[in-house]
Amino acid sequence: MNGSLRRGFLLISFVLALVACAPVNPNLRDDSMMHDREMVAQDPECEAPCWRTITPGHTTWEEAIEYLNTLVWSLEENTSGIIAELEVEDLEDTEEDIQSIATFSPVRSRQIGALCCQLFTRTGEWVDVLIIQVAPSQRLGMTVGAFIEKYGAPAYLVGSVYDRDDEQALMNMIYPDIPMVIYAYVDNGAAGELRDRNEVIGFMLTTYDEMQTILTSNNLHTYEGNAPFQVYSSDEDAEFELRVGDEIGWTPPLSSWEVLAENEFSHLMTALETLGISDVLKGIQPYTIFAPSNTAIETAVAEMGLTLEAFLADQELLANVLAYHLVPGNIRYNALVNATSVKTALGANINYSVTDPNPPLEEGETRDPAATLQPLDIILNERAQLTGDFVASNGWVYAIDQVLLLPENSLRPLEELLLALGAGQ
């Protein structure tokens, strides 16, 4: 690997990584790369920007290297192989602001001289960026449509032509709030177009600081749906909505705890602090919380025949109620509305219905992008209505207008719940 991957790697790092590490004129659709669908699988405890336990900004460099040294990739259906020897390049004594780069690949791709994957650290303490190239696979669901179904539409994107003949091109699709960039292969290169069936052949996960650099250092288009490649071209004369030096109007998401503080959930915050589990919503482990409003908590307490003070003093009841509103992992809105139940930290499920109040589309009809749509009507346990949702850096916050009643025979001992929620850790 040569030394061309430095500070400028961020937006088009996937292309630069291939240039630096792969054979001359490589094919972007490389079946020797790993057959991996982790990014479209449903694993709330390791949602993007987590990949196979590695989360930029949260996983230490040492932990990541240790994990990769033991990782077994799936090379093709019904077979597996251990990754080739991990290569770590130390840049500490150079003038670069990247301290170390780790490069690794499945054995099969290493045998033909191609490297699929890289990690970067700026300080040597944390993983800052993770770049993964995968084999093209519609069978595994690694398509633009699958990513949009799971993560929603990207905020920005820009096309990159890969070779001199314009026959290969990538669409860099940018999700600042995750933070993530996915790389979609564009059929017919610069003459092609972005479509739901385009294969995703790589992705980059970053810290929020690195994402800030991506947004301020590149000319970008806002996402307007499927369109010809030239609509999202990186040509200098293209009509970019965001240019280098522009105010981006984006800041990293708040933590779940900060979201509660900014949106008048003071009773819920007091309850979490009283029980000693407020750190659950401040830390790096992802949690989804169904957050009752202050009015909802006051109403529920009155229905129990208690004062708010008495409710907070009953530690076992408080722990069970709070645990029933917490879900380990990050349940994104797109995932929520495509299911009918979630399992809470209490161990009992919340069941819910999702109704679309908007007029249904006729066959072949498309929705006018300028049309104002009503939000989906989501009712939990036939009682509480979801009234809002907030993306957080460590999960998702769903505002609800009623406290969820505990299911029958669901009570658990206080000590067991505190241990499960990590109180005092």
C-alpha cells in the first residue's frame, strides 16, 4: 500500500483505497471481496455506525485490532475463510495527522492482490474511520433500495467516475446523522443512473468529527430521489446545493439524555436519576426509549392513586415501569414502522399498530415529492400514541402521550433490573 491515503481520504476514500491498494484498473464489482450483509441485517445492538462490534469513536484501536485478528469472513455461500494477515502501518513519526492505518482482506482477495478494508486512527486511541468493500450481491440485499428502506434517504450525495473510460462509477450517499457514507455501483458509469436496484459495494463509518469534515470539504448535491448519474455529478460546473466553504446547517445529534433535557421530559429525567440509571442514556451503548410526556406521567401516577413523590419512592415499581419503556439497541424509525412489536429491557414486548392516514397510491402512481404528508399513526399497546421522534447519537427517542401499563405477570425484582440496566456502573 502506498502513502496516498491521508487527510483527503474522507469522501472518496473508498475510491482512493482501491487505487492505493488494488491491482491496476481493478473492477469495482469484485466478487473476491467478502459477502457481508451486516449493514442491512436487523441487529439493534450493533446498528450503524457499528459494524461487527466496531464503532468509530467508541471502539478503541487496540480492541478493533484484537477483534480483526480473530475474525472469520464468509467468502461465498457455505464456505468461510480467515482473513489474511492484518497489516498495520504506523505513521506516528510522519507529518500526517493519521497515526495508524490497518488494512485487511479475506484470504481469497488477498491472494489476487486486492485489499478490501481499512481502519484509521488519528490518535492511536480510538478508531476514527472504518472503510469496507463488499462483493456485489442483490441476493444478500445489499442494494440502494434496501439501505434506504432501513436508514431512510441520504441527506447528500455526489457521483464519482472511477476510470478514464467512464465505464465505472460510484454514487457516494451521505448520512450525516449516523454517520455513514455508502458506495453504490452505477451501471454504465457516467451514462448510468441511480436506482433502487443498484448494488452497494462498500461503506464508510466515521465519527461525527470526521463527518463534519466530509460535509465542509466537498461539493455535494442534496438527495432528490433516483436520477441519472449526471444529475449528481462531481463535475466542477455541476449545480451543487452545498459547496466547499458553505455553512452546512448541520450539527451532530445530541445524546438521548440531552434530547430529553431539550424537550421537556423533566419527570422522566427525574425518575431515571432517582433510580440511578440516567447514565444509560448518556453513554455509548445504544438504547431506544419511549418517553412519556410530563402530563402523561402525572396522569398515570394519579390513576395509580399515588403522588409523584410516592411513585418515585417506590423503587421496584419505578424500575419496572422505566424498564418497560427502554429497549436495548437502536430501533430506527424505518425499522419501527416495519414491525409490530419490540422487546423491552423488562423482557416484555410492546405491541403496536401502524396506520398510514395518507391516500393510498394507485398502481404505477408515484407520490409528489412536494406533497405534504401526514405522519404515520402509531398506537402502542392500544393506549399510547407516538407523538414525535428524535434521532440521538446513542439511540432513538420516541415521545408518547401515555405511560405504558405493565403487562400481567411481568414484574421483576429491583436488583435484577438494576443489574440489567447497568446502574452504578
